Amino acid sequence: MNALVSAVAAALLACSSADAAPSTIHVTMTYLERFGLPRGTRYSATLLELRDDESVELSTAVRATEGEQPPLRLTLEYEPQAVHPRSRYRIDATIEFRTEVLFRGSASLADPLPDAVRLTMRRVP
């Protein structure tokens, strides 16, 4: 009987951790230039795990502006079990119009990952 109770408890624990809600990072992008974004500008942010020879994408969010201006906000969702204590992480962000990248920014992160990141974007020449 104890073995059955233990097996059921282990199965419930496995189900609850598999159904865990994703964690989020709220990304705010701004820039210092006096520059209004044209309608339809797209902005994106990507959470990357940095490895020795590659980077692995954990989450990406993309939005189009509908006349809004900085600060621009996105939310990245990621699975907490995908984050490893000894790994390095980075958020890369871009603001682009049509096919031209206007601004780019990034931030290095460590585990535990923060709930919010503010990026000052740099104009791409």
C-alpha cells in the first residue's frame, strides 16, 4: 500500500512540475536619439543561453508599433527548467523598419534571471 501511495505521489509531482507556468522577463527598450519611429516599425527581443560554440534561443517576442514611441515593452516567456545555474544568458533586441535595422541593444544576464530588463538601444549606422 505504501508503495502505491508513493507511486501516486511521484506521478502527481511529475505532472505538476511539467505543467509549471512559464517565467517571464519584461523588456523595456528606449534610445537617446530624437527620432520618431514610423508606423509599422517592428521590435523584437530574444533570450539566449550562451554556450562555448553557439547560442541557444530560449524565447523570442516580436511586435509592430501602431504609432507608439519608446519606451517599447515586450514580455519574454521561458521555461524555468531550461535555465541552468552555471550558464550565461543574454537578451538581444532590435528595432527595425521594413528590412533595415534602426537600433540594436543587448544585456548580459546571470541566473537567477531578472523579472525585468531595461535596454538603451544604439543607433545602427
